[in-house]
Amino acid sequence: MHFLFDSVDHKNILFDELSTGGMVQANQHLIVSDGEMMVLDPGGHKVHTKLFAQMASVAPINQLRHIFFSHQDPDIVAATNAWLMMTDANAYISRLWTRFVMHFGIDDLVTERIHPIPDGGMKIVVGATEMMILPAHFLHSPGNFHVYDPRSKILYSGDLGASLDSGYRTVTDFAAHVPLMEGFHRRYMPDNKATKLWAAMVRDLDIEIIAPQHGAMLEGKEMVNQFLDWVVDVPCGIDLMSDVYRLPS
């Protein structure tokens, strides 16, 4: 458990060591604001048990009001039923995935607490803070969202900005960090059009930290700007794989 932002009435907490075995490393994030909690991309069943216990050490679990799912991957939504059955929180996911997430064994008793996010995004009030739910479609899911917290100035960027096997929590040398992001972005992001649209949107925000769902945080305005400049030009997805579309020999 690590604090990305810590004030008397507002805290942003990172949990980055809960994945085990063959799981891809994943970050879970918690926002605590004025007596309410919002958990972001809480993960699968093995992560759920540990995350639930650690959250309870931060604040009473009945303060959990909101569960945010950036998209539909199992490292994000697999334990949805457990979270909804064990709390009174409301869950939010793209309108594209509300019926698909039911395949993870969602009990009929809690389905009404799974709310669709419209394509244009929305705002969710946590305590006294309006969180901005930002469109990030096709990065990498067709129904994908990010969260911007204006109090801490943290942008939770889901799989965008993800890195693998960094061994550190915060990036200090962007050029040295690029190879750890590059392979993931080249294969999981669709094309440069989506990254350019996203970067143009978020440049209007006051961002101190970009916090992805996998790997190290990008902290400080200089690092944030370096990432935005990089991500608009990184070759990715169909830009690289057009020659794959042929019958196998």
C-alpha cells in the first residue's frame, strides 16, 4: 500500500503487489475522499481477498460507494460479484460491457447496481469531489474509460502507459522506460488515431501523475508531457500488422 496523494480529507492509494503466480502484474487504486471510497479496476478473485482486507485497514468498508471498471478484462472485473455481494457499492462500466460482465457469475440480486457509462463519459461524485470519467475508447478496449481526480491531479489511465517488469514504482528516466512500455502498446493499442485523440483531450487537464493499471507511475509535469509526446507517435496495432492478414501457409 503506497500513498500517491495524502491530505487530511483526500487520499489516493496504490496497491501494486497483490498479483501472484502467473498473473500479469496489475495495480489497484483506491480514492478516499471526505468519508467515501472509490476503488478502480479491483481485479480477480485472488486479488479481491487481499485488497478487501487492506482497504478495510484504511477506512470502514461501508464507506465504499463506487467501483470503477475501465473495461471488461478479467484482471479488472473477474471478482465483480464478490465486491457487489459484500458491499453496497455501485459499479460503473461501459454500456458495451454491462451484459457481458454478467458471465462472471453475477448474482441477480446485485445486477441493478451495475451502471452503464455512456460513450461520452460522465462524472461520479466521491465525497465532495467530482471525478471525471473520460472516454478512452479502443485504448485498448472498444468500450474504455479513464478517471481524472481533480483534487490529487492524478489521471488513472488504465492500460495506456502500462509497462511490464520495471521493478520500480515511479519512472525517473523516461527514455530508459520506453522499451518497457513499447511492446505492450505496439500490440495492444489499435492505431495512432486513437492515441492522438486521447492525448489532445487530456492535455487540457492539470496532471501531476499518470497512474496506469500495470507497472510504474509517471510523476511530474515533465514526465507526463514526455509520455503524451511519445504516445501520439508510437507505432501500434494495425499500423504494424497489416501483413498478418493472409492465409497461413
